[in-house]
Amino acid sequence: MMVRHTIKCSQCDETFPDGFEYRMHWEKHFDEFLNKQKMSKEVQRRRIHFFLEENIREVYKKCNKDLKLAVLKDMIKDLDKDE
């Protein structure tokens, strides 16, 4: 069965079969934007946290153990700051 690519990136016109693949691709463009704007590490961490909250099941399956631990440590630090 042939998969139709129905989602089109507005930045580069590449097409994707589903939202998850498009979102992963879109992160590349967002990373380019952040690098150009030289955003702080804090902004980048918050972006990662938001992305994880939105896509936790798919991301969890694809992440290695070290990345999972690093993100969890950042989340715990953020929680400690809020208290």
C-alpha cells in the first residue's frame, strides 16, 4: 500500500505522510531559527519539555537511555526552582 504524503512543510516544501514525521522535520527548522537568534539554553530546554509533553509516547520509544535521563534531570531541576 502506497502512503500518501499529505502534509507539506511551509519552509522547504517537503511532504510527509503523518503529523509525527512532520513535527520531527519541523524541529530542524526551529533549531535553525534558534541558532540564528542565539536563544538561551533555558529557552531550548523549555522547548524540549513542551515537545516531550506533546509527544511523550512516540519520543520515549525513540530516545536512548542517556537522553531520557538528561531530560528528566532538567525537569527535576525546573521543579526544584518552582518550589
